[in-house]
Amino acid sequence: MNKNERPFIKSMFDTIAPWYDFLNRFLSLRQDVSWRRKAVKSLGLDEKNPKILDMACGTCDIGLEILRQNNSAHITAADFSWEMLKFSKKKISIKNKSKNFSLISSNALFSPFKNEIFDGVTIAFGIRNIVNRQKALENFYFSLKKGGKIAVLELTTPENRFLKSLYLLYFLKILPFIGGLFSKNYHAYSYLPESVINFPSSRDFLKIMKNAGFKNVKYKNFTFGICTLFTGEK
């Protein structure tokens, strides 16, 4: 594993994969569904047969939302967790969408993709787990066609002081307990708030996107700032 990745991340996601979808819905009060819908919409997928890279795909929720908005899309869904990919394969097979997907075991720092082959790139709740975020974004930029768009969806910390205090109470105390209770992996749901709290501010992350080459970079907060969508173009 590359030195710029935290060595325990892959095994952690392998462990929580069976509970991943349920806990995402439960712990976000199903707000994650709305967040993904808005992230995909930001790509403006109006053309026929767009090719999309969904990095850190998890169980392919983003990919299935892409198909809901454009049923001619082809999604290359990449993740370094074999267990996540296994659940992805099962989910897209049940929904009869296998022909629209290519599932690949890969990570954002060692991109196997050629230059300018994707119309869009998405990564949802995965960029914070990558230490060298600029390198990952440079790889995304490299694989995008000219005019292609990126949508980065990530959990963030509210800027409002009062909301932030309530959020941290939930995030540091309640969420790890509930997540650990169901998944039996308390470390995973203790790591989650730590990774979110240590994520750069929205303005600082836009600077990283600019340094990776993206233009027209913007961010939009959702649900009082607990989730943020970052967008940019090549």
C-alpha cells in the first residue's frame, strides 16, 4: 500500500461493508440520498452514453444515482476494498444494471486510467481518507476529458458555533456508539469523526483543487454544513 494511505483504512472498510448502506441511511437520517442526488446533478449529464469514473465507489450508490439521472451512462466504479466491490456487484446485479458498470479494484493514488477518457469524475465520502489529496485530484484531472467535471462529496464540520457544538456532540459521542453497535467495529466509527474534523476547510480544499488544475471550482454546503459538495471543471 502506498505510504500516502493510512494502512488500516482498507481493512476497516472491508469489515463494515455489510452494514455500510444501512448505517449511511440511519446515521444521516437518509440525507445521504439527497446529497448524492445533488452531486450527480452537478455533473450535468445530458449527453448520450457519458463515461463516468466513481472513485471510492463503496457499494455503488453514486453509480446507481447516475443511472437514475442518465440511463445510458457507463460507470467505472473503483474501490480498494474487495468487500465493498463484492457488495457493489451484488447490488447492481439485483437491479439489473451490471451492463452499465465496470468494477475495478483500484485506489486514487495509482490511477490505471488513460488520459482524457471520462466525461465526469465523482468521489463521495472518500477524499478525506487520502493523505495526498492533491495527487489524487491530479489523477482525476488527468483522466477527465477537456470540459469534463468533477464532483467531490464530503462530510464537513458546520461553521456556525452553536450548530458545530451540537454536531460534535452527536459525532463524537452518539455516532461511534451506534455505528459500533451495529457493525461491531467501534474503531471505524471513532475514526470517522476524527477524519472529518481534520479535513481542510472548504476554502482550503478549493485551493487544493485549483493546484491540481481544476477551474471554476466551487463549494456548496448541505444540511447546515455537515456535508459539502465541491465541483470543478477541466
